[in-house]
Amino acid sequence: MKLFFAPGACSLSPHIALREAGLAHELVRVDFATKTTSDGRNFLEINTKGYVPALELDDGQLLTEGPAIVQYIADLAPQTGLAPANGTTDRYRLQEWLNFISTEIHKTFGPLFRPTTPSEIKDAARAQLGVRLTWVSQQLAAKPYLTGETFTIADGYLYTVLRWGRMTGVDVAQWPNLAAFVERVGARPAVAAANEAEKASRAKV
């Protein structure tokens, strides 16, 4: 499999999932400015949506959208516990978290990265994030991970978006439970390896 990624982007979530699952994969960096890949291809010819993540499967098919990709990865390695079995209530709870992170946190960060966003819109986005992150912090008050004692793909996704706080004026330190969560997840060997690999890819440019 090939994961098309950009350092610091939401593609870190499936990158973490691949390493947690122990699945062989190749990383292909995407330059957003030129829409070219590190192996010399036009990314728009690979993924017409023009953004990462995108996962090229072994049979040549392309899978896009982070929540779908991480569930696919988790289902390839069910023994890891990255996702509960399909058809169970626990699986729907996981999907509940993936959808919440995607729509209520991930997308709310979007305006904060755009230099053309008016300051009042950015302030409103930060306020909305404050409400959502306060709620997530409460959910983590008595458990290490979102669904309990087991790390799942939802945790990798939340970790990925929480790291954007330091770049956008949303200080996660104001929520001790979230700050502890970021530290806890970041210390996992697979997560640390993903971060190091993406850091190394920056150095090659």
C-alpha cells in the first residue's frame, strides 16, 4: 500500500494507524504548492480531490477520506484492537467518535489555517473549538483513551488534530486531560515512529 501524505496534515492519522497495525506501506509525500508527489507524479491525476490522505491499495484502487481509510486499515489487522468488530455497538461508538472529530473538531480548525479568514471568523472558530474540546476533555477524565482502556483509530485521529492547537492559537494545555492525552499517545512507539518519519521527510526537501 501507498499512503499519500503531507507532514503535519490530517494524513498523520492513517500513518499512525498503519504503524500501529504493523502493515507494510510506502509513504509518498505530496507537495501542495505544486500538486506533485515525491515519486514525480501529478497528484491531481491520482486523487482528483487534490488533498491528502489517500491510500493506494495493493490492487491499485484508491481510498480517500481519513475516517474511511483508518477503518480499512484497522480491519486488516483485527487482532490489534484498533477498531471493534463490524456490526457491534462498540464499532458504532467508534464511528460516532470518528464523525465527531471529523465534523466538529477537524473542520473547525480549517478557518484558522487560512490567512484570508477574517479575524472575527477565527475568533468564532476558536470559541467553538473551546466548547467541543471542553466536552472531549470531560470524556477523558476517567479513561486513557476515547473508548476506554484500548487505543483505537479514533485516538490517533484526535491526537492528530489536537496537535494543530499550537499553530492556531488553541492552547491544549488549558485542558489538562487533553494535554495528558497528547503526551500519552505521542509516547506510543508507533506514533513516535510516524512523527519521526514525517519529520525526516521535511528534512529531505
